[in-house]
Amino acid sequence: MQKARSYLPNLLNFLQADRWPKAAFFFFCLLAAVMSHMFFISEWFEGRYMTGMNDGLSQMQPFKQLLYEQYTSGEFFYSPDFGFGGGTYTQLGYYFATSIFFLITMLVTYILERLGLIGAPYIFYWADIILIVSIIRLTGILLLASYYFRMLGMKALPAFTGAVIYGTSIIYFRHVTYWEFFADSMLWLLLLLIGIERIMQGKGSGLFIIAVSISLFDNFYFAYVNFLLCGVYVLFRWTFPFDGNGRAKLIQLKHYIIGLAAGFCISGFSFFPAVYGYLNNYRPAYEDHIPAFEFIDNLLLNGRIVYLPAFVLICLLAKPLYRNRHFRFFAVMTIVLSILHFSPFIGSLFNGFSAPQYRWEYMLSLAAGGAAGAALPLAGRLKLLPLASAGAGAALFYILFYHFDPKLEFEEVQDAYMAIAAFISAAVFLLGAAFFRKKAAVLLSAAVILTSVLIPNFYQEERLTVTGTEYRVSKEFMNSRDYNGADQQELIRLVQEGNDDPLARIDWMIPLRNNTPIVQDFRGMSVYSSILNKELLWFYLSDLEIDMGRESVSRYASLGDRANLYSILMGKYYIAEKGDASIPYGFKRIASAGGYEAYENENLLPFVRTADSVYLEKDLKGSSPSAKEQAMLKGIVLEKGTANAPIPDSTNLISQAEIKPVNAEYAGGKLKVSGEEGGIDLLISERNPSAKDYLVGFNIDGINNKEEFILEVNEFQTIRKEEGSIYRTGVDDLIIRVKAADQISLRMPKGEYHLKDFKLYEETFEVLENVKKEERRHVPPEAEWSGNRLSFELQNEGGHYAIIPLPFEKGWRLKINGEEEELLKANYAFTGFRLQEGQNRIEMVYYPPYFFLLLALSFAAISICLAALFKKSRRMSVRHINVSS
């Protein structure tokens, strides 16, 4: 006891010292990082993972696995396994393609694998190490944030306390769990702000250039977000200066502009292809009203995005604290950002003026941390009256936020963890400042740090996972039929063993998991990503009107069970659950495992096809999807040029069908379903016995539908988004393939719908059968496609064009017999080119758009920066010598 009493003053003196040893800072940052992950650490020991059930498993882990396999194979630019194929920098630059944290993790993993310390990484590995990487990342954030606050003149303990408020903010854990690469931006923001502060203080701009370059290289989207935040920061710093010794604003501005220009040039080979991919994406404009302000999140009592600590709120209401310049700066910024947090318009601004997204609020946590750090040394000097007033004002805010939050319910004590933490912090603040003035800073820091590391743990359980192990991501779930079941793996193995064509594709995905081909390691026909090739999206949404089974702007999947498209696009295999009645025409059953069956396409066409007949997109614009499919079978559809073939026939047979409502009323294009399920039946009076399939078309839109709904058309099922969803395509004209039958039934749940513009086309597959016979008279060329290189040899015996099912994308270059030739957009979204007479040796290679030009620009910019740095160091050395002499 006596020893403890002797140690306590020493400990207090150490904590209140201006500086701490670097080792102490590192230890405390690591400890805080570990403590704030305790819930997920306990989950990890139970075999569960720190990742989300949706995007975490559907995008984050599959993309890491894809990129690891690609990069360690020496392929850096293109992936044939990303849906139908896609550029790595252009379509995965938003994710992990250039993420510095992922690249470091990948390098360490590769070294461990080569040393034999771990086996070949699989999807479980990437889920397993999220927790370790997160603790390391958070430790780095805490260290850099502490350095940033120390740079502004704070003592060690207040700087560390402010860093903890920032680093352990709930938005960090939300980002890591759902979209892991989002969390990296919290580190790069600090690097940018330190660079800005160095410029303001009259120091060099080298660090700012490095920070800009890293930000742009790492992720173009969060570079945009962080640059906006830095602009806000600079405006606040100019409005609330700390002292008069810094650089003049115009000189600062010059350094910022030069630094940004240098950073853009240095990172250009990564940044510009990623931006090109973003611009080459298609996402319909967000047309819903975006209000200026809205109560979107209770940041005091029930925050799902950001949380404002009670200590900070009380400080914001304590008027005497505003006499301090540092506090005034951070406090005003905290207040303004807290108000902007409730603005969907600002959320839209930070999301590129698209649908509102709330991903920038870590800046609010940084401002709150700065306000706390600046207030801590002053808290013990507050008099009782302003302290009591601030406490009463804070209590009023909590009452108001409780009263006006319609979703807030405290059914259990655990639900009120933010309120309890607020009460503890407020009590320690008021009592400590009133009765322990000399030790107030240490007591308050302890309370703030403790609540700051506890709140994330409750948040991780209550918000990021749902109580009940069935909702938590575990190895058991990842081995289940809902993700990567044993029967599914066995069936894929059987199919691949019997496949002799490396370019063949398998149509199979677990419902809603479009990246199943990446997870289960086969070449598929689906993908889920925020950035996709717009040519493919238009191919699905408007050109061929292919229903993907689920409405979404960020994915494509399958080919709507349309046999012609499978044959054209190398769809050799089709896997479905046993009893599925929607198997495409021409597929025969070849294998089964558990509850699944595999089918093989008997009408598959070669990867390389030649064509004489030319059709133009503009001529086919008003034609049916059936006519477009026939044009693609008979010849080649080009975007521009001269057509030489008549448009294929395709008659709308809807006049032969009677429309009959079922459990519904239908009049004037409006359907009202009164039963639990209802719709309309199309009764076909004179069915052609040669017809194998029907393509039925209609326009449908739910009226005030607040939930997504299932639409069934005979054996086919698709999901339509709810009104107001940011993932609605805005495409309400549907084409559904069903097997030929006398009755076509449309069924949907109870509700009201706009339903009109019916169309009906039959498909006999006569054209497909004829084309197949013609193709089998020739030996198809053997194409080799590895990463960004594709090659084959072809004897041109009359066809003027070649068509391949390679998505058309800027960056591909073509050589025929050693001569560079032009690539053409063919069949709406794919690739074609003119052939030379006789033998054609085809060589194609892909690099990101303008890659080598941008690489040269990067080298030039780095050289200029190094030369400028060398010149500056020489000048400083000369000055030092002159002064010494």
C-alpha cells in the first residue's frame, strides 16, 4: 500500500509531463487499439470474423483473394475472372487494387507463404486477418493523430486523449467491418493535415506532396473526400489563426497548388485509370429529393455513424474555454460539422453529388478530439457557475435528442450504452473540475479514454453484429450452402474436370452473391462491384434488356436464361438447384451433387467467330431483343459503319394473347393486387408448336412500394427495388424469358403497380441451330487468354470481321500479323475487328488507358521533386557553412 502511494505521484507527474518517450506513446496507442477491439477479439476466438455479412463477404474478401492470386501470378492489369473480364486499375481501383494497406498485407502474406509458414491463402485467410490488420492500422492512426495534436502545441496526455477520441470513433469500426478500405482514409487525412500545418508554419511542402501522392494513389474516391475536408480545415485555420508567425495566405496557397499538382503527376499512373473507370461506369442520376437537413443520426445517444462524447459537448457549452485559440478553432469546427452531419445535401456533395452517403464524419471526430485535447488542461480552471451552466445545457441537449428520436428505445441496459457513457463522462467532468482541480486533467482523460474504448465494443455488438450467432460471420457460415457449400464445391470440381475449354464459363451464383465465381474459383458470368464497365451494364439494361434476377446498378448476373446469349458468350455450363424449371434451351444434365445439378450447353459457339453480315446499332434500335440476338448470331453488330444485311424478323404476338387479372383489378395500365399474391395471366390462343421459348415484355413500376418485391413470371423470378432505393436502375421495361406455354402468369405481392406496354416474342432457335451447324464445319482457332494478353491464329476464308466475347474497354491494343489495327465495339459491349486476307496472327494486350504516358509523367514529377529537394538542401548547407565561417 505504501509502495502504491509512492508510485502514484510519479505516475501523475509522468502523465502530466509535456512529453512522453516514444516507446510510451507506442505502448499506449497499441493498448488503446487492442482494448477498443475486445469484442471482435472475443469473437475471433469463437471462430467469427470482423466483417459484414453483405459487402464484407460479397465484395471485400473475394476481391482481396482475386487480387492476391492475380498479383502473385505476375498479372497486374487485367482480370478475365472479374465477371466477363475487366481492367484491374479501372474497375478495382476503388477497392484494393492500389490500397497501400492491402499491398503491404499482400506482400507480407506472400513472403510467409513462400517461406512455408502459411499455406496458400484462401478466402478464410483474408477474413481471419482483418482483425490483426485493423489493430495495426488503428495503432498507426493513434500515433499519427497524437503527433498531429502535439504539433499544435498540446501536451502528451491531452494529445493522446484527442487521438483516442478520433481513432476509436465508431465510424472507424463501421468502415472496417463493412468496407474495410474506407478506414485507410483516416490515416491519410492526418498525413495531409500534418503536411498542411508544416506549410502554415513555414516549413517545407515535401510531406504535403507525399501525402497528396499517397492519397491519390491509394483511393481516388477518398482522395476527393479528404481534399474537400482539407479545404474546410484550411478555411477554419485561416478564420481562427493560432498566432501571427505563420506564412501569409497567398504563399500558403501557392504551396498547396504546387503540392497538389506534383501529387497528381506522381500518382497519375494509378489515379487517372481509376478515375477513368469511375467515369466509364454507369449509374443513373439520383432523382429523389435531397433535403438540406434531416434527422439522420442521433450522434449523442444512438449514433450509427458518429458519436459526440459528453465531455466534448459540455466543453462546447462552456463559454470561458473559447478564450483559448486552439479550443476555439476545434470547438467551432466541431459545431459546424455536427450541424452539417444532419445535411443529406452535404452527404451528396461528399459522394460526388450523387445519392447522400455519410462517409466523411471522421473529420467531425477529429475536431471533437482536438476540442477535448485543448480543453483538458483548462477544465480545472473553470468556475462553478459556467461549469453548472454547461452541464445543464448538455442535459437539455440529451433530453431533446431522446425526445425527438423516434427510433430510440432503451429496452435493455445494454441499449443505453452511449447514454451511460455520457453520464459517466459528465459526472467525472463536473465532479473532477469542481473538487479535484489539480488532478482534473488526468481524471477527465482517464474517463474519456475509458469510455472511448468501451463504446466501440458495445457498438460492435449492438450495431455491427446482430445478437445471435446465426447472423455473425463465421467459418461455419462461409462453408455453408449460403456462401460456399461442400456440394457446390464438389459440383464445380466435377464440371471443371470434364471441361476441355479453358475459356468456357459457368453460369452459377448463390442468390444475391454475384461474386460467387471468385469465391468458388471458376470463370463465371456475374459480378458485384460499385465500378463496372458501362458497355456491359447498358448491354444488360437497355440493349438486350436481360433480366438479372435482381434489380441493381452495381452488379450484373447470368443471361436471363436466354439460350442464344449463352451460345454467343461462351456460356458452356449452367448450375441450378434440383427442381429448378428455368433451365435454358439446349442444356443437358451432366452431373449432380447434393441438391444441385449441372447442365452443359449443346449449342455452344466458338470463342472466335467470323462474320460477313454487318448490322448497325442504330438500325436495330427499335427492334426486339430476339431480333438483336439473331443479328448477333448471323453476323456482327457495330456501333458505326455501313450495314449490309436486312434486320431479322421478329413479330410482336401480344395481339394473340388475352390479358386476364388474377386476384387483382386491371384497368388503364394500373394493376391493384388485392390478395396476398396476384397479377395477370396472358392466355395465348394460337401457340406455334415450333416455339421453344417466349420473351415476354412489359413495363412495371410499384406505386409507393416501401419494400422490394418479388416478381414471378411462370418459372422465372426476379426482385425489384423499393421506391427511393439508391440502387434502382430506373429501367422499368423488362424482358423475361419463359418456356413456351399456353399461359404466362405474372405474380407479385399485394399492392398497386403501373403495368403496361406488353410484348410477346417467340423463339424457335432455328437460327441458332443453323449457325451451330455452320460453325462445326470449321476447326475453331485455339485462343490463349492469360491476364492482359490474348492471342490466336485464324485463317480468313471469307469473313471480313472477327468477334470475340471480350468486353470492349479502352486500353486493349491489337496487332494483326505484327501491324497495329483498330479494335471495334461489336455486339453492343464486346470486341471485334477487321481481318486481313489469309492467315491472321492475332496479338492483343491490355494496359490501363494512357498508362505508359502517365508512368513517364510520374517519373518526371518524382525527378523534379527530388532535384528541387537536393537543390534546397545544397542551399541550406551553403548557408550553414557561411554562418559557421
